[in-house]
Amino acid sequence: METLMLEGVLFFPVTPFTDIGEVDLDALRRHVAAGVDAGPGGVFVACGTGEFHALDVEEFTAVVRTAVDAAAGQVPVYAGTGGALGLARRFARAAAAAGADGLLLMPPYLVESPADGLVAYTRAVARETSLPVIVYSRANARFDERTAAEVAQLPTVTGLKDGTGDLDLVARIVPAVREALSASGKDFQFFNGMPTAEASQPAYRALGVELYSSAAFAFAPDLSLAFHRAMEEGDRQRVDALQRAFFHPLVRLRKRVPGYAVGLVKAGVTLEGIKAGPVRPPLTSLDAGEVEELAAIIAEGRAVLAS
């Protein structure tokens, strides 16, 4: 299988809901199309920001199909899967049938397991389709350097996304995987998957992790892309200015309530003109004062661009 290599800023759209909690496919179509027009390197639909955990298989299938249609082949579309093994297999097959180009494999249902069990879980889901798979190391699915190297050698596994924030571990995983794949020459990519990844991206980049998921791109693609350009060009002054004015305040707001990583993005999407609706339980939405605070943070970030 030829590896599907990604580049640029990775767009993680929300899943809009109506006021009564149903999936709003029209809003999703406009949201994805607008994001693709802004110029991301790929679309990751129905993943963490897209509330994968709250979608049933029928909703998930419709969401993926809508995103694939909206992207219109301009960039690859990856879909989330994970959770209980039987459901993860079903979601993987549904994503393939809906036209997805790849899968982001999120943690299994919240049970503790050894890293070897995660390898078996990855293998079981990956063999359901021929789609490339990016594995997500976070929460109760933490790979170590040995098991990361082992899953990297599975035929369809093409990347590892880190959401642990454990830079010491990442610093060991990256060379371990590269060494394991050196004989085969297989292409493999690493991703920074921390919430508000831009805040930690300078540190990840120093470890050879150049790709990252940008939640901010979903509602402020101009700020997200400006940050990415500054990173690529080594413009430390612009990176620092955007961190101080936008990304660090965003992190402080996000950390105020567990789960705000999703509610904050949905509020931002609505502020920018596409009604994203509420989050589904057990997540909670921002209150009116926090929405105003978010609007001010966005304005401060854009003031940096204007300067």
C-alpha cells in the first residue's frame, strides 16, 4: 500500500447539531467546505472535536459521507473510529463505505490494558478495511516505544498521533519507530495531538514531530495558518506573539472545564457564522460570558495579524 502522506495544517471539524440535538448535515457541509477552501492539508471528521463518542453508526456514516462530498477530493478525509472493539470495527467499515481516505484510531472503551493489548486492538480494527490508519496514543491507550514500533510495522498503519503530552516518551518513540522501519523504507508520520496543539508545537517540532491537529482552524483558519507559516519560516517573534495573544488565552479558557476543548470550538464556529449548536452530553457548552471571552481572544489574535 502506498502511504498517504499529509502536510500542512490538519482540520478537525465539529459535528453541528440542531437545537433539538440532531445532526445538522447542511451546517456540516458548509463548515467543511469553508474549511477546505481555507487550505488545510487534510480533514479529520467525526474525531474528538467532531464528538465521535456521541454518534451512532448511522449518524457517523452520514457525517463522513457529507464531509467527503464537501471536500470534493481536494484533500484527504480521515474519519474517527475507536471505542468498544465490535463498534470500532463497524465504524471502520462504515467509514470505508462512506468514502473516507483513512482512519484515526482513538482509544478503546475505558478499560485499562497493557500496551501489548493495544497492539492487538489496533491489528483487529486495521484489518477490517484497506484504509490507512493513524493510531492515537492518549488516555488509556498509551503506546511505549516498543509497541509503537510494533504497530508502525502493521501494513496499513501509517502514523502515530500523540495526545499524552509526555515529551520524554515521544522523544523515545520517534527514533524507535524510525529504526524499526528503516529496513523496509516505509513512510510514517508523527502528529502532535494535544488539545490546542499550537501551544506545544514548538516543543514537539524539536523532537521531529512536524504535523499537528489544529482545533483553532475550525473557527479561525487565518490565525491557524498564520501560526503554521511562522513555524515553517522560523519566525519566532510571530510565533510568540500569536501564542501570547491567542493560543495561550485559548488554553486557559479551555482548561476551565473538562471537555471544553469541544465546546470552545463549537462556540467559535458559531461566532464565525455557521451555527454549530450545542455539544452532546456528557460535554457541556460555554456560557454566554465565556462566549464573549472567546470572541475577545479571537479579536486579540487577529490584532496580531493586522500589526
